[in-house]
Amino acid sequence: MNADPHLITTPVTAALLRGALDVERTAYGLLPHRLPAWARRQIPDDQLAMAEAQPSGVRVVFRSRATTVELDTLPTKRAYRGLPAPADGVHDLLIDGRLAAQATVTGGNLRVMDVTTGSVEVREGPPGTARFAGLPAHDKDVEIWLPHTETTELIALRTDAPVEPLPDRGRKVWLHHGSSISHGSNATHPTATWPALAAARGGVELVNMGFGGGALLDPFTARAMRDTPADLISVKLGINVVNADVMRLRAFVPAVHGFLDTIREGHPTVPLLVVSPILCPVQEDTPGPLMPDFDGGTPRFKATGDPAERAAGRLTLTVVREALARITAERSADDPHLHYLDGRELYGEQHYAELPLPDGIHPGPEGHRRIAGNFTRLVFGADGPFRYEA
């Protein structure tokens, strides 16, 4: 990481970020977070703590004539013991809303997890630089979307022309909460996650609160959403509750009501869309918990619950969809801005036949594009719940 002395250094501050709910000062620089500090203090496990610090949907934004841009970062990458090290995360640089260049940062920290014991080892490494050169020399809006599956501490921004704050373009803010699929699992770069693709097509500003393994109806997540300014809100609920086997139907129904009640405290009339899980054959009629299967060197997942226990309240995706449809139908009688979408309209049997889930639960890159296209048509389209707001 050797800084070019001819470049202008601009401090990275919260004013240059979009998509983050909070920032933390570290020994190296600025760490974006997707949950506020008070909520992070209530996180009960390392999984969500890691997920919310991975900046899915977070971008560094500015306006400049710069033809060269450098961003110094310290990444923390995730690996599993016994499997190959992950590829370096991708930084997407957009010019006036279009993908113009990509770069990676080598080095950084490596967080190695042992799935058999649950232990975690962090191997420290050096910071690096994402460098973009040969950019057009006119005034332009620049966005650098940070890698969606590795933590990124922002150290310094350097350019060969002055940087100005990006003005408000008057676009609506879409606040979305979901699981690892919304987080971007298996997407190849940050603007290729389905929420990022749908936001671009819908002409809205994305705040992505999709947390890998962390969409568990946590009250602090609902309160964070309540307190976050938004013009459009969607919540994709259910699959992590089934995956983790954390509650039965008796607890799930009031937990959903409480989650929606809390959001409505801060956003009483904002269009609010409840989305049920996409098709996932391993969990359609088999309860969790879900367990990883590393046989063959390619991670896959399998459900380990007993289908016979559905009668006693064990949750499956089929049960969850029925409950969510019923809850939203009942509530919409008094809440005309509440809407429901069956996740199988985004990715269902016909999509699975063409684009099967590579690891059993997450769509691949083309699956993300398909979900984004269907969401854009069904939600931002002429007959969709966000149609007047896009």
C-alpha cells in the first residue's frame, strides 16, 4: 500500500457513506455498520455480529472529475477450516449509476471458522488498496460499493481531482430486511445481489439490512428499522427462523406481529411489504435445524428435523408462508399500506427447475438476477405496492 504523492487525500467520513446505519472509529479508520451501536450491544451471537459488519449495500459516494481513485482498506475475510481460502471481495465502482470498474484488495485479516467445534481463529494481515484508473475526466457521480461478504475498514480515499459530497438526487429510500439471500450469498460482486439489482432498476436508494443467518425477528432489528428514515420498506421473513429452529408456531405468530408493530411505530403509513421465503426444497416440509454438509469439498445444507413434528408446531417453510399470509391479510384490514408477496413468485418451482440452488439454500448469480427481475416487475411495476413511489 504505497500512496501516490500526487493524489489528493480526502478523509473518509460518514458523510461519504450511504447504506450504513452507523460507523465505528477503529485503530485503522472507519468501520461501517448496518446496525446502530445500541443494537449491536444486544446481539447474542457472533454470527449476526459478523453479518451486520459486512457492508452489503454500503457504498462510498462523491462527485469528482477524478480519473484515478484509490481506496485504502483493511478487509477481514471469512474462511472455513479445511476448505480453500475465499476469493478476494470485489469493489464495484459506478459512474452515474453504471458499473464502470472493479478492483480487489489483497491481504487483510482472515477469520477462520471450524464448523465442527465452533471455534474461530483470526489471522491478522496488512491493509491494501482498491485502485481505479482511466476514469472519464468529466464531472460525475462516483459510487464505490464495498464487498458484501467481508468486513471493510475504510482508511483513506485518494483522487487526482477534488472530491465533493454527492448531492441528494431526490430518490426514494428503500429499507429492506432479510436473510443471507438478501445479504447476497453466492452473488459474485456487491451490485449483483438481488436487492442492489432491484434498487437500480426501481430507481431507489438501498439500505440493505439483509443479515446472513440473522433474520430472526429480533426486537432490536425492528427498532433499528423503526428509527431509520425510509420511503419504502420490505421485510423478507421466515427462512432463518426455520433454519435455526429457534421457535414454534405459537411464538412465531406474535413475534411477527410485534416486529411489524414496532416498524409501524416509526413508519405508520409507509408502504410495507412482507415477503415470505423463496422456494427451498430441503426446508419446504422438513423442520430445522439446518446443518452444513462439507462432504465432497463443496458446502451444502440439509434439514435435520422430523416432518412428523409439524403437528406440534415445528416450523417449515410451508407453515411459515401460511402464517405470514394470514397475518398480513388480517392486519391489512386496518393497514391499507401493508402488502404481502409469496416468495415463490420471486423464485419458485419453475425457477428451481432452470436454476437450482447451488448449495441447497442460496441462489447462484443468475438466481439473484432472476429474483431481482421478478421483484422489480411485481413490486416496482405498474401494479406493485411500490409503484407510485419508485
